Amino acid sequence: MTTTARAQGATVWLTGLPSAGKTTIAQHLSDRLRAEGHRVEVLDGDEVRRFLSAGLGFSREDRNTNVQRIGLVSEVLARNGVLSVVPVIAPYADSREAVRKRHEASGTPYIEVHVATPVEVCSERDVKGLYARQAAGALTGLTGVDDPYEPPTDPALTLPTQTQSPQESADAVYAVLAERGLL
């Protein structure tokens, strides 16, 4: 009987404002990792909200519940050898810290990446039209505008996406994974 070493998994949590570039970076990163033969899952915040967290609103409690659900799924995937890439706003530091602690408790690598795009740049990008709807008075509770966003105080990596391309940002995340021996 032969045993094969199981691939090391990890969670790469990309946090930042709406339209910061989290999902685009996650796609570039996951494409590269898959091309190299790694097992990768992208747990996109919008997709998870439609299915796993359907019915949740945007109160602090509901946002926390959503983040904890995503954190659990990601930790299980990572613990089982999958590189889990998580582009999720996760606006509250305590929610992200709870996810980090879940990973630590199971000995699963967790890499927090701050996609640190200024709100003005996010508003210009406005991928989903959220900033325009908020400005028109049709939306309240927009993270970073009229609802808080607590940036990470000690992320593994900070990405200034207003000065680098999505590919450069993805390459920087890849470099952190390589430096930590997770590839």
C-alpha cells in the first residue's frame, strides 16, 4: 500500500471595500494555481450570499453570520488540501478574527490580504452600481460609505490596487503563498 502526501491547503482571505478588486484578483490567482495543478476553490462573497447565506440581510449580526459560514467552509476545504480563495468584504475585524482563530485551532494556514483600494477609486469603478445607488439615496448601509469598514491592522499583505494591475496583485498573493511553502 502506498501513501501519498496530501497537498497543503490554506485560506487566502481577500478583504476590502465593494469594487476594490477582490474577485478579479481571486480569479487571476485561482487561474494561475489551477494551471499549475493545485486544487483551488473561490468562495465569492456574492455567490455565497445567494446560496449558503440566502435570507440574511446586512445588519452587523447577519454580516457576521455570513462571514462565519464562509470561514467554516473555507477552513474545511483548506484543512482537506484545497487552496481556498475568499474574496469577501468582511467589514468587521472581530468577524475576521473569529475566522482566523478557527483556522489556528485546526492548524490550517490562514492568510489575510487587505485589498486596500481607496473608497474614491472604488466609487469610480462601481462594478455593481452600489455607489451610484447610495449617492442617489436608493441604498443605505454601503460598507465604507455609511456603514463601517474596519481595515485589517496586521494583514499578511496589503494590495494598493489603485497603483497595480489585478495580475500584479494576484502575483503578490502568489508570492506570499510560495514564501510560506504553501505551493
